[in-house]
Amino acid sequence: MWYDESVIYQIYPLGFCGAPFANDGITEHRIRKIIDWIPHMKRLGVNAVYLCPVFESDTHGYDTRDYRLVDCRLGTNADLTDVCRALHENGIRVILDGVFNHCGRGFFAFRDVKERKWESPYVGWFSRIDFGGNTHYNDGFWYEGWEGNCDLVKLNLHNDDVVNYIFDSIRGWVDKFDIDGLRLDVAYCLDEGFIRRLRSFTDSLKPDFLLLGEMLHGDYNRLVNDSMLHSATNYECYKGLYSSFNSMNLFEINHSLMRQFGPEYWTLYKGKHLLSFVDNHDVTRVASILSEPRHLPLIYALEFGMPGVPSVYYGSEWGAKGEKKNGDPSLRPCFDASEWNGLCEWISKLATAKRGSEALCYGTFRSVVLTNKQCIFERKSEHERVLVAINADSAPYVAHFDAGCGRAVDLITGADHDFGGGSELPPYYAAFWKTER
């Protein structure tokens, strides 16, 4: 599948484009800004873009009003059509956010229930409605909101009318925008029967249509399998990546990688391509969470070297900062223009190495050298073998191990490497050594 060899660029359009937080009803063609950033994305080496919510919503995009209309703060359906066409013409696939667990209070069916109460034909569209109760909005009835949030009205995915409305909307997205996949918001909350129906439906639209689920915890195999999702967000390794560097304990991330992808028969996700990330629109930016700035290139090297599909959150490629404690706007800013610095250049080289390597895209995982501050692991496929080496220490380190060959070339820098007499890892160093097979 195309996704397995991808490097993904994530954009939160409402923030990226500088839209007002609350929907003001004024149409501004802001989403076309994405077209201006295509040269930056190509230089960075990405070949797929994931766009957070783009459809008409009350505020932040996850409170959808209309699943068939681009948010007026971003522009029109014609604008998004042009954006997707320009991305595709430049070899970049398009993944949209599918927000199907809940909708906003401005959704047409919920507005009808508010107006007509029990006489509305849409009462059954929502998970639970109690006309003997009430909420703080004083609608005259109680309803279930996502995690108790009444701004996010929970949809009833057991109702065929709701499912058909969602499927018809997706068909429209494919017909109008030619999208290549969906990232399913709070996939861990979705009805499993609905996900199976969705997979069958999207397979019928496009044979290589991607379904990527947001999963925060638990066994990813519950939803990632041949009849449901193709992939899920790897939150376990997200935490392990930054925590391992901050505590100078690379055993943590290695433990997760061995548990998920190691050579033992009980390995959980061998052969699966989970989404790897060091930050996103919901968490503190990596440049703000790492205690040692010199670890920033290394954490990206580890992300791109480990099993999975790497993603980069807009702005983080040049080290933009933002902390969750300061609220979502600090994580989802508008940048007037892209920047380019040494970190961008480094990530570009990582992306080129990743996309061009069979072993890094499909190879097995085996730990070779492991200390608190250094790790070397092997990625091996049928035709290629790559050793990913990391030294997180401020001092050089000489690794002694049986490399199985004499020489290698670093896929990141192109430099030759000689394994004779031990392999010296300079301070704050990362390499992808492609060995003689």
C-alpha cells in the first residue's frame, strides 16, 4: 500500500490558515494557502499530507455542522478541490479527518431535535436523548456528549440513516476532492461494527483507500486488522520517544519497540505500519518537551528509523515551540511563511533515506546494542539491511558488536563507515548504516 512508504505532513488548517476560533459565517479562501506551501513540503521530502478537520463546524473543527461543505472560514468546496488537485499533481496524497463519533450542536439533525423535540425524525440519529432531563444549555432535554462534553453530540452509529449519511458524505469527498484516505478521530470510541462497514465501503471506492485510526491506548490489533483499520497512531512509542531522551534511558523506547515489532513470536504488531510521531495538534511540541535541544535531530532520526510511518507536524520541522498547558491555540498557530534551517535539512535527508529504503519501510526489528544513552538496532528486509545508530550522550561512544560485515554507507549523509576496531559514535549522533547484505 502507498501508505507503507510514506512520510506524512500534518496540518491543522483552521490554525495554519489563521481562521477565527468561532465560526463567523464569513467566507474567506484561506485554505488555498496550502498550495503556497507545496514547494516546502516537497523539499522536506513528504509524499502525503494529513489535514485536520476542514468541514463546516462551530469552532475547532471537531464539532461538525455540515459534513458536505468546507468550513467558510477556510473557503469553499472549489478551493479544497484546487488544493487537493495541486497536491496530487506534486505527488502528495491527501488524508482528511473523519469525525464520525460526534458532531457539533450546529449539525442540522441536532438543530431539528432542539426545535421539534420528540417529534423530530432525527431523534434516533443520536446516541442517547432523554426528554426528561436537561443540560447546561437548557435545551429541555439531556443528550450524551463525547466524554461528557455537550459541545460534541454523540452520534448513533447503529442507525442506518446516520451511517448512510456518513457514507454518502465520504463518497462525495472522493468524487469531489479525490482524497486518498481518512484519519478517524477517536477511533477507539467508534462502534466496531461501524468500522467494519466503513472498511468494506471505502474498499469499494478505492482499493488503496487508507483508514488510519486515532488510538491512545490498549491493543491496536483490536481495530487494526484486515477487516477494519490499516493503521493507528502509535501513542505508546510517542511517549517512549521523548521520555527516553529526557530521562537518558533508551531502554524505554527499545522495550516498546521490542514489544511491538521484535523478533519473538508473541510480538504484537510485526508487519503492521503504525503512525509514528514526535508531536501533533493535541500534544506539546517536541521542541518544547525535550530538555536537551541537541536531542531534537536525534528524536527525528529515531522516529524515521523505527518501524512505522513517520509524520511531521507543521512548524515542528524548524523547531517551533508550543505547550499544551497554554491551550490548543498555542499548539495550532498560523505561520505567515515556512522556514528552512538545519533541522529542516536533516528531516529532509531522513525522509529521503526512509522512502528509498526497503529495510526502513518494511524491515524487521532487532536490538543490537543498548545502553542508557546509546542504541543500535537492525532493520532487515529481503534485499537490504540497515543499522540505526543513536548516541544521545555529550561524549563519544565506541560500540563493539559483530556487524556481520566490514563496511557500510550512511543513508542520511552518504558517508562511508568502517566497522573495524569498533564503531565510534560522536556526541549527539545518529546514522542509518546500510550494510553489505
